[in-house]
Amino acid sequence: MNASSKSESFLLNNGISRFFEDIGNNVILLYQTLRYFPLAPTQLKRIVEQCYLMGLSTIPIVAILSFFIGAVLALQTGFVLSQLGAVEFIGAIVGLSMCREMAPVMVAFLLAGRVGSAVTAELASMKVYSEVDALKVMNVPAEKILVMPRLVAALLIMPILNIIATTIGWMGGMLVSKFINFIQLAPHIYWRNLKDFTVFPDIIDGTIKAEVFGFAVVLIACNQGLVTTGGPREIGSSVTKSVVTSMVFILLTDFFITRAQL
Amino acid sequence: MSKSLTSEQPTVSNKDINVKVDNVSIQFGAQSVVKDVSFEVKPGEVFAIMGASGAGKSVLLRSIIGLIKPTSGKIWIAGKDAAIPRTHQSLRSTIVFQAGALFNSMDVFDNLAFYPREHHLHPESKIREKVLEVLKMLSLQDAAYKIPAELSGGMRKRVAIARALVMEPQLLLYDEPTSELDPIMAATISEIIATLRKETMATSIVVTHDRDLANSIADRIALIHKGRLLAVQTPEELNNNPDPIVQDFLNPDINVDNPRYKNL
Ligand SMILES: Nc1ncnc2c1ncn2[C@@H]1O[C@H](COP(=O)(O)OP(=O)(O)OP(=O)(O)O)[C@@H](O)[C@H]1O
Ligand SMILES: [Mg+2]
């Protein structure tokens, strides 16, 4: 019994110390990369390439999923509101929750799954096969050509993804409100109600969330890639860890950002 | 823009580039890989390091280029600590990795052009000219637009050497440059290393198992045995060294009736 409690506390210590080590590594990488942000104009080609890759891999799935999220939001709230005789408020509910909450979180999750995983795999493979060492020997810092362009690209692409997700979600809500038999809300009433309740600061709040999440997802992905040592198996587990860490980060910080914004 | 962010031109001249390895020991966990090694490589010298597989040669080379910090002892390049990145910015040093370490997502041409492009050494047309010239030196013209995954082992090795040569290095470390090459190509590599010294006074440290290379172009040879330095001598002196370990390493006889692996 003694032995088992000992090993448990060892596991706990190990887990906790590794948690703080992870945070520390991310902060160090951020600090080392921030120095190269002024050089962004010299890395324009890489930034554009990353924007293109990130946009290309996420826009289709973002469009499809945000449509269904808007639709199901309208469906759920419409069911209750129709019993209360207040279906016109679907516009307010879908409008606000899409732009303040659903769109940023969903886009960030998809970014973690599609872009974060790919970034971690690529950088981890470069690390494991000594390409990062070769960069170091050539005095070309990985932070400058690998990390910084990806972070800048995330900052550029997230507002766009977020706006796409928000508007398509709104449209999904509109279509459901119009065509589902127990709701049957005229589109112009839906939009008027949405506009009355969703104001520009709401869009800004949503965009801020998207920026924070997108930046964190890519930072975590780069860091997890660059700390990888070993072989193919470690590359795989780094990818998993990168995605899981990103998702946990998104959900935890989402609460605190929301609290600060309201 | 702060100075450390700009790509610096070398400030140390070739005739000052010596490498001083000073009581260096390197450990990985409990394993002691390099044990108290000291030697000095003079400016413009071709210095060969030989020794059995696993003796710690690659680890030593990586610590000279600044990728591994010695557990104890120091390495000085032109009087500056090799473990500090700044040292390697003040002169142009590079290494040909044992496994190549090519950029797998770029084709051969872009691998070679990477360093001069990143540091804006020359205009693109001049870079192109130089890359093609080096590719020709190593008979790689036909492979210019292949990616590393499409190359043979020996080709990859040659690309790694070519990539280092394009950097116009002042200090060049080679980790087994001829290990996967045919005898003619190995001879070509030896000639290139010797020519580089003659033309640019570059300092070379060559880890090798190739006795022809070491005997024909090395000024001195260091023999490493299980992490320890056994001898640093000219090829002639080493060949006449009476130490049985040295002799066995340089001229192992193959005895089918009494194989070594049975005497372990
Ligand atoms: N990163 C590392 N972590 C742990 N041990 C290592 C590491 N790198 C090398 N070693 C160990 O150090 C020892 C020496 O390795 P090294 O690569 O220097 O050998 P070598 O002399 O270059 O051999 P070869 O001629 O086969 O290339 C080996 O036992 C190896 O297992
Ligand atoms: Mg080796």
C-alpha cells in the first residue's frame, strides 16, 4: 500500500512538473519568436504560403460545420421558444451565440485538428531527422523561418475564418427557422432581431477570442514539434499531444476570456 | 533591427581559425561518451579523426559545431567558446552530418541554395551559377530537381557535402564524407577537401574510416578509442606507431580460423 501511494505521488509530481515544463517551453518559444516579428516583411513568401495552407485546409470544413451548428442552435432554441410564443428571438440567440462563442471555438478546434496536427508533424519530423540542427548550424533560427511565419499566418487567417463561420452559421439558423414546421419564422424578422441584439462590439469580442485561440494553437503545435526527440513513434505521440493540449487550452481560456468580456 | 538578427559576414579571418579542444568530456546520462580529450587543430590544417564505430567521433564533432555542450572542458574556435552561438556567427563554420540532414521538403537545388539565399550572400543569378558549379563538381547535375527521398544513399551524402561547400565555409567538419561512396567518388571527395584548403585556407576536420583519405590528405590524424584520445600524429608516425591497438585498428587482419567475435 505504501509503495503504491508512493508511486501515485510520483506520477502526480511527474505530471504536474511536466505540465509546468510544457507551459515554460511554450513561453520560452514565444519569447524567442517575438524577436523575429519585426522581420515579418522579409518572410512574406513563407507567411503567404502558410496562410494559403491554413485557409485551404480549413475553409471547407469550417463552412460545412458552422452551417450545421447554426442550424441546430435554431432548432433547439426554436423548439422551446415556439412553446413560449417568442420564436422571433431565435435571431438574437443564434446571432449572439454564433459570433461570440460558437464560431471562435469551433474554428479553433478545427484549426487544432487540421493545421496544428500538420504543423507538429512537420516540425517534429524536421527535429527528429536533424534538419533543425542543420538550420542551427547555418545560423538560420527555426523561430524565424518556421515559427514566426506560422504565427503571423494564424493571426491573419483567424478573423477571416471566424467571419466565414459566423455568417454561415447565421444563415443555417435562418434556413431552419424558415422551413421547420414548428418554427416558421420569416427571414426578415429573423435578421431584424439578429441585428437588434448583435452589435459591432460582439463581433470584436468574437474576433479577439479567435485570434487568441488561433495564436495559441499554432504556438502549441510548433513547440510540441520542436521539443520532439526520438523517432517515428514520438512524432505520432507529439501530434496527439499537440491537438489535445490545444483543445484543453481553448476550453479553459474560453471561460476566462468570456468572463472578462461580459 | 538589432545586430544579432542580421546575418553577419565573418569577422574572423581564415588564418586565425584554430580549434582547441580542452579536456573535453561528454556524458549522456550515465554513459560517458567522450573522456577528457584534448587536441588542437591549426589554421588551414586538414585534421582527420579516426576510431572504431561508437567511439564518440560524431558526438565530438557535434560539440565542436556547438550542437552539444561538453559536460566538462571547453572547446575554443579562434579563441571563442564553441558552445556559444555568437562564435559561429563570427566565422563561417559548418558540418556535413553523418546522415546528411538534408531538408526533406526541398529539392537538391533549393537545399544547396538555402544558405546563400537566407543570408543574401549573392544575387539569385550568382547563387544559381555557384550551385550548378558545385553540383557539377560532385556529379550531381542530373539530380538537381529531385527531392532527398528520391536519391540514393551516396547521392544524399554528396548533396550534403555540396550544401556545405556552397556555404563557402572557413571551418568545415565532415562526418564520414566518403562512407557510402565508390572508390572513385571517395577519391574525388579527398581531392575536393585538399583543394579547398589550398585555395581558401579553410580548416577541415574529417571524421573518417577511409584510410586512403586520411593517409593522403590529412596533416595529422587523431585516433579515438572508446572515448579517449589514443594518439595525434602525422599519417607516417601513426603508421609506424608500435601500440598494438593502433596497429590492429589500422591493419586488422582477417583471420577466418580465429574470428574476433569469438574472442570477446
Ligand atoms: N543523443 C544521444 N543520446 C544518448 N547517447 C548518444 C547520443 N548520441 C550518441 N550517443 C552515444 O554515444 C556513443 C558514441 O556515438 P557516436 O555517434 O559519437 O559514435 P561514432 O564514433 O560517430 O560512431 P560511427 O563511426 O559508427 O559513426 C554511442 O554509444 C551512442 O550510443
Ligand atoms: Mg559517427
